[in-house]
Amino acid sequence: MAITHIAGNKGDKIRSDCLVSLTLTAGKDILININSSVKAMYGESINTLCRDMLNFYGIEHARLEIDDRGALPFTLAARIEAVIRKHVDTDKEYLLPILPENYYTTKRDTNRFSRLYLPGNNPKLFINAGIYGSHGIILDLEDSVAPDKKYEARFLVRNALRSVDFCGAERMVRINQLPAGLDDLTFVVPHHVNLILIPKCESAGQIVQVDEKISEILGHKNSEVYLMPIIESALGVMHAFEIASASENVVALALGLEDYTADIGVQRTTEGGESYFARCMVVNAARAAGIQPIDSVFSDIDDLEALAGNARQSKSLGFTGMGCIHPRQVPIINETFLPTETEIEKAKRIVIAYEMSKKEGIGVVALDSKMIDPPVVKRALRNIQLAVDAGKLSKNWRDTYEQ
């Protein structure tokens, strides 16, 4: 009996996706059936893509059916490759050309105020994700993808890294919980991913495993792909510092409160008292390791006022950013983690006092009867740079400064 494999999604609400089924046949040529509302315009190009991919994998007798709902080429190719490789045992990859603008890298200390999670098997959400202004975009292979869809999601995320313009946002992928996540790396690491999120991290050894696997894939010691472990359990919290300092490629330590609160047997609340200890532990572990502490997502997408309050609390605890699960959360989080007008004015006073003391050869700097040490100056300079970058302060602010 002939076996049919499928990949993709189908339904009245499905957009920018397709459902592909492939059956290998005996004694028949290639039969391709395309059902698409845009068949008149794109049917020929879809057919050409199908035949090219079947030929690439050496398939000569098959029935391929496509129910298209406006899928872009990168999605069509991902769905077709997924069904082919369910039939054919091969590591060959059918890769569309990478966009020139997708070769960029990011910095260790780049701003990570907001990171927008996108379900890894929903291409509709990929296409315009870059316009919302989040500092990072997370293509998620873990919790947002159903278990029976994880294999095909790998092809879609890989193709998105190559074919979707994310407008300069840091391109992140959340892999599955280890050890399954190690296999995810093979699909995404060679395609200019900037950062890997490691979920449910509980030990330094897990970081080492991921780092070593990336080095193996790259063919040299990893210095290109950053790591962001996510602490989501009581054990992870207690091991937070060793996780944060496990590799020089770890640039941030994130907290996942939905799983953490479940692990300790409590309900998550808006006030956050139940997670105060964990949040403080993650902040201190990250700061001690010299990396960024990143707070959890806020799960109520309709209560933007509560989100703003949560973000202010997060900032007050020392976090430098949060996760987002909806684009409407991005501007609120971005604005909250920028310095306030009060913080900018204080930073200006600190910098001016420090620069004047250096100019006058004074070894001790004081402002409002309080001593100013190097970490305070460094934080003030960072706040000023953030304000300048956001257009809240002129880069020539010293010219008009009045004490």
C-alpha cells in the first residue's frame, strides 16, 4: 500500500501557508495537482518549483498535491522538502538563495529590550514581523509547535532565516528542550541565526552541549552564534550563575515564569510576589556573569496597562528586557526600558561632574554629597547613549547643558 506523507496547514483561516501531500507511486510519471486561488498567476512557477525539487531528490514516480493559501516560495519549498524527506532518507537540503540583507551579525551587548516570539510552524506571522520594532525576533520550535509538527517546522524556520527580511532585528531561534534541541541546531546554525535560546535550562552542562554542537556544525570553535539560556524551574534558578557563566557565548539569561510557577506549585499573578525570589536570582546571576538579565513574557495580551506596570517592575529589579507574545506589546516594552527623562537628567549631571573632575585633576567625584564610582558613571553613559539612539537626547547635548 502506498504511503502518503503530509506537511503544512489547511483551513478557512489559514493564510500564507499550504498543505502538501506526497505519495510515491510505481510505474507512473510525476503527477502534480495544484489547488490555489492564485493559480492563474503563479501556478506555473509553483509547478516548476515542485518538479525542480522532486528532480533534486531523484524522485521519478510520485503524486504531489498542493492546497495553496497564498504561500510564499520559502514556505512552499519548506513544505515540499518536509514531505520528500519523510519518504527519502537523505541529508540533502534544497536551499533557496539567501537575501543579501540577512548576512548581518549582532553584538554581545546589543539592546534586547523586546523579543517577539513567533510560532515556528506559522509562516503568516513571519512575513511582516520585522516592522513592529522588536529588538529580537524568536522563531520558536519549542512550546508553540505541536509535537507532530516539529519536524516540518525545522524546514520552515530554516527557510525563513534565509528568505525573510526581519528589518535588522536580532534573529533568534528557540530550540526544543535537550536532547531533541541538538538536532534542531543542524537546521538553523548554518543559516546565519544570531542567537539560540535554550529552554528549560538547569545545568552548565546543557550550555556546553549546545556550544559544542554549534562548533561541530560550523567546523570551528563557535564565535558566531550567541546563547540565551532560559531558566524555567526551581533547579534552574538555583544553578543560575553556573549556567550564566558556562560559556563566553552566553550573552543573556532569560526567565520563563509560566513553567517556573508550575514547577514550584503556585499560580502566576500580576503582582509577581510568587516569582520575586527567582527574578532576583536571575538578575544577580546574570550581572555577576557580566551578561544581560531578561525577564519573562507577560501572558495577558489585552491588559496593556498591567503590561506597562509589569515592565516597570521588571526594570526596577534590574532586568534589561522582556519577551513579547504579541506585536502590540513591543512599543510599551521598548519605551519602558528606555531611560526616563528623570534618569536622563541624572545621567547628564553624573557625566558632567565626572568629566569636570577629570579636567580639574580631582581624584574623588561627588554629586549631591554622594560619591560617584566608575560603575555609576558607566551606567550613566549607557543611559545617555540609549537616549541619543532613541532620539530622546541630542548627541551634542553637552553644548546646551546648563548646570
